Amino acid sequence: MESLSRFAQEKLEELAQRGLLREIIPTDRHEAMTADRAGRPVVSFCDNDYLGLSQHPDVRQAAADAASDLGAGSGASRLISGSLPLNDAVEAQLAKMKGTEAAVLFGSGYLTNVGVIPVLSGPGDLILMDALCHNCLFAGAQLSQAKVMVFEHNDLSHLRSLLKDFRSDYHHTMIIVDGVYSMDGDLAPLPDISVLALEFDAWLMSDDAHGLGVLGGGRGTAFAFDDEVQVPLQMGTLSKSVGSYGGYLCADRPIIDLIKNRARSLVYTTGLPPAVLAASLKALQIIEEDEELCARPLALARSFTNALNLPDAQSSIVPVIIGDPETTLQASQKLLEAGLLVSAIRPPTVPEGTSRLRITFSATHRPEDIDHLIKSIRELDLLK
Ligand SMILES: *Cc1c(COP(=O)(O)O)cnc(C)c1O
């Protein structure tokens, strides 16, 4: 197997030369976004735990009780015997919050997207995707074998012209967007996109991984606009603001029933464990009840962008674009030395030349930590 190891070694060297080598660093997480990173105490500004619910005492207790009462794992695929009643409770809670007839849970957000898209699209169909859609949406679109076309980020006239030129050549058409773009923190113009989708009989799917719990009073990006938006396929994750793990799709009942029958990443994989489901349920209940908590991440992000004269934050995610990967990495390293964990995002996660610090805000950040971050970024003189 010498050729195999050599292959891997050469690939790694190539990545290292381009400044793109990545490393997994063990990180113990605690309350108030504090953590121990390879033994060093830090405050994290890169978690997606926007409400701090992964550390909430009631959420932890719900997980502990479920593990204690029901066991560690679910034992089988959901279609066999691995669908604990807790799945139904979480699905009902999600459908209620999103205002849909039904919902279905998956093992993760990634599994949701690679499962859902190929059920709804296939050869002879068209998928139109925003250029900055999350990787797993592209993975799902590729698996579907539909024709995939990409429109410029948030460019409605480009989307319209693709629909005009190509819609009639295909059977079904899906339009796929993120609600909040994960590396830029901006929102999809959902009201306008939903009108286009209706006009051209295209099915709109939004991935709201970063909107749930943060926008629209906690209900997500589709609820963040003045008018109600029609998004027939509302997908998201339980791994971010919900602080747990899992993914979901909310939609009309027949769509959900079809997905339960056909999505390969649901049929051929094991159901979520009791502790994870119980944590999700408790966290979703908190999100539904505590609008003040849900408003906090955006308010903190806005206070940060105001202090540094950056464009107003639109979500809990704020990018500080630096450009080349090396400088970005150095900036992240310097912030780490100051006790601030801020991730350097480099290609292929973002386009070449747009390496950035991706800063995320959580309801449980302490004001003094945000002040420290602002001061450190000023001192690094990163903003041109
Ligand atoms: C994180 C993320 C996912 C994946 O969700 P997981 O539950 O972590 O697998 C999907 N889409 C977007 C936009 C994300 O940011």
C-alpha cells in the first residue's frame, strides 16, 4: 500500500504549499462561549451555537434524562425500529414554528440536503442555485443528476434570465438558496425570489441553517421580512442555534411523506439518539418562548459592526474580508494569542482572494469579551 500513502502525502504537500492545509484541534466548550483549545483558555467567536443552548442547563438536563431513561442509541434506521416517539415530538414542534403541515428529521443538515434534493429532482429537471449556496446543497444537486445552473449571488435579474431562457426546456425546476449565507452573513432576498418561483412554476427551497433561532423572532429567515414569504421547502439544522444535532425539512404533508419513503440518507441510516432528540426538543421550546434571547445575537453583531464602521450585520455572522489565506491565518493566530478564537476561512470554502475572518455572535457572549474583540481587531489594523 506504499502507493496509497504516497498519494496522500503528495496531496497534503500540495495543500500545504498553497497555504490550505487544515488541522482538527481538540476544543472543550464551556458556558458563555468560553472554551479550552488545546489547553489554552479562549472565548469563541466561531461557534454556530448562536443562543448558547448547547450549554443551557435545561437542554443538558433533557439530554441527560433521555440518555438515562431511553439509552444511548436508537438501534436502527427510522423505517425499521429506530424512530423513537421523540422524533414525532421534534417534527411537530418544527412544523408548528415554521407554519407547515409537517416536518421530517434527518441525522444532520448535510444528510437532509443530500437526501431531499434527489427525491424532488432528477434527470430532465433543472436546479438553479445561488453561487454561494452551502456545499451540501451542491452535493445534493449533483446526486440528483438534474441539470444544475448557478446564478450570481443574490442576483435576481440573473436568476430571472436563466428562468426565462431555460425553464421551458425542463420538466420540474427547483430554486435553491440559503436563507442566511454562512460565510457572508447576508440574507437571500426571499420575497422577490418566491415571486419569481411562483411566476415560473419553480419549487423554492431555502436552507435556513443560520436563520432559525436568530431571525424572524426565532422562526427563521422566511419570517424576517415585512410580508409573509412562500417557501414550500424549508430546510435547516438542529446543530446551530438549537445547540444539538440533526437536520430537518418542513413542508406540506405529501412532500414529507414522499421524503420519508425515498430519501436515501434517511432510509439507509440510523435514527438520531434519544439524548440528541430530547435536547433539540427542549431547545426548540426555548426558542419558541424566548424572543428576547433570539434577538440578542443580531443585536450583538450590530454593536460590533457599528463600532468598527462595517456594513450593518444582517445576521449573527459577520465576515471581515482580508484577501489572501496567509494574512488571514496570521490574523486569526494573533487573535488566538489574545484569547479570542476566530476562524480563518480560506478556499475552497470561500472563493479565491476572499479569505476572511468569520466572526459569529452568540446570545451568551459577555459584553467585555465583545469589547476585547473590537479592541484587538482595531489593534491588528485589519480594516482598510
Ligand atoms: C452547517 C450547515 C449545514 C449542515 O448542517 P449540519 O447539521 O451541520 O450537517 C447545511 N447548510 C448550511 C447553510 C450550513 O451552514
